[in-house]
Amino acid sequence: MEIWKDVIGYEGLYQVSNLGRIKSLKFNKIKYLSIKRTNKIGYINVVLFNNLSKKSFYIHRLIAISFIPNALNKPDVNHINGIKTDNRLCNLEWTTTKENVNHATFYGLKKDRKITYNQAIEIRESKLKQKELAKIYKIHPSTISYIKLNKTYKF
């Protein structure tokens, strides 16, 4: 049975369902019945409009926020079966970043690309943009950001 809940901050405008769908109440239109587009890293995102502003969200995060209590305040939402487009409530859970990475590694979902200590120093000292560095080192731009912000490869 499909259950719908308001998107927090967009009450009366949008709702998400436990089956991984989102709908606009204004236009009475359900989005993402069949998935055709994902972002570069495989997640489905949606742009929501509120008054004159618009903001992009990952659907899996909207569903988790609406349906899954997060008493331990874990920051990440994990797709239990590893399929990033399967946003059904039964496939989502709150995790720490470490738990999420361990899950991806265990199930072979994460390409194991390690950065050496010397490469991390080069990245931290580089004046190039994150996207350029990500291409050079063949890693995600967010990994570059974490290195530059001293969140990983701490020295």
C-alpha cells in the first residue's frame, strides 16, 4: 500500500511516498514512475519550487527524512540493496559515512581508488579547481573537497 507524506519545508506543495515516488500537489502530477534520468553518480534528484525559489534534492534523502526516524543523527542514507535508483522505503536506512562506505566496499559497489599520502599533499597544495583535480586523480570532486578540508588524509 502506498503511503504519502508531505515533504518537510514544502508542505501542501509536494509529497513523497514509501514506494519512492514524489508528486506535486499543485499540478496533481506524480513524478518518477519510471526512472529515466539520474545525476552523474547515479542518484535521482528532483527540483522543488517554493514561492520563487527552487532547490534540488536527492529523492532518497527526502524519503528518509519523511519516513525514517534518525535518533542517532546519522548523516547518510544508504541504499540497502546497492541500487541507487531503488528509493523504496524498505531499501533505505540512515548510516554514518563510514558505515555507508563499508557497505559499498563489502558489496563491491565502490571502486577502490586509493590516494597516496603524497598525492593527498599534492591535492591539498594545488591551486587547481576541484573538478580538474578530480579528473587528474580519477576520483570524485567531493573526495578532493574532503582532502582539502582536512576531513580525510589528516596530517
